[in-house]
Amino acid sequence: ETARKPSKTAMVKVVAGSYTNLSGLFTLRGVRITEPAVGSIWSRGTLRDIQWDVAGVAFSSEGDVYVSTEGNNPALFTNKVNGAPVPVTDGGTAWNIPADIEPSTNAFAMVIVTSAPDQPQDVGLTAYSQVFTIRGLKVTGPTNGAVSQLGGVCTIQWKAADAGANVNIYYSSDGGTNYETVRLAEPSGDGVRSYAWPVETTRTPSANARIKVVSATGLQD
């Protein structure tokens, strides 16, 4: 199983009744991500270390590290962590988690070997972390350039992860300098949420309007 720890000093023990026998030492080759661990909660805008165990991989092997916020399908790993290739045998790399990355309760990290001059068979070795949470809150609607009108309905949408059970919603007509209340204690939770705001005709019209959503735990966007 890919959850096994790679090792240069692996052994197998066979037990049958009162009899036991051990194999000789062998290498269990591979890479296994240990951090983030299952259930870890990492916040947007912080510095964290993605770490892994490695054995049987050439010292010259280098690779890339990616994060998916939408599950562990290989096609979903679009957030590249590193700039220059990472020496795989270093066993880890730092990740400055972008402040604007999608919050997620279904995030995964991936390490893939992309170069191995001394041991070409290492190329393509891939390891995935267990599921973890990227804590945060991100407003996804109205989008930049969207148009709403007084007396109409403006759909306010946000995505949250570990951000609390409710949010407060505010409106700014001056680009974010001053805000006034739209809705307090709107039920929220993990995932994509929305509120259909019936825009009062008494609101100040603006071509520089902004919406701010603040969670009960103090997260905001």
C-alpha cells in the first residue's frame, strides 16, 4: 500500500503458530507524504512545511510539489508549491500558502519526481498526502465587473472552510474604505454558500462597490 513508510532497512516477519521467521534487509522504495497529515488544518497566508519520507530514490532526483483544493484526482493539482525543482531526498519543502487560494476541506498535496539523471526509473514516482483543510473564507461573487441594480437582487457568494457557522455581510460604495451592514449572522458552513440580497433603493449607487464577508471566527474577504 502507498501508505507504508519507505525504508532502506525493511524486513518481513512471517508467523505460523509458534514459528517465526524474518527476511533479510531490503529496500521498500518510494515516497510517502507525512505532512500535511490527515485532518490537518492549515490557514491561508501562512508558512508551512510539506514533508515526506523517502527511500530507494537517487540523490540526484528532483521533483515538483503541488496542492489540489478539489480532491486527489491528478488533473486537479494546479497549485504549484515550488519554484525551482525540489531535491526529493531533502524530505520536504516550505509552502507559503497564498492568501487568495481557495479554502477547502478536501485539499491534498502531491510530490512527483520529474528528473533523476542517476536513476531514470525514479521519474514519475508520485506520492499523495492524506486529506487536509485549507482554512479560510473567499468571496466568489459578485465577480469583478459584475453589475447589480438598486431594487434588484444581488447574489453574494462565498466559499468557506473551517470558518464557523455564520457570517456577517457588508457593502461598500467607496471601494472598501467604509462599509455598511447588509446581513448579520447569515448561516454559513463549509463549502460554497450564498445570500440573495434584495438591494434596497436607499443604498448609495456606485461603480466602485465592494462586498465583504466576515465569519464568526474573524476570517474575512
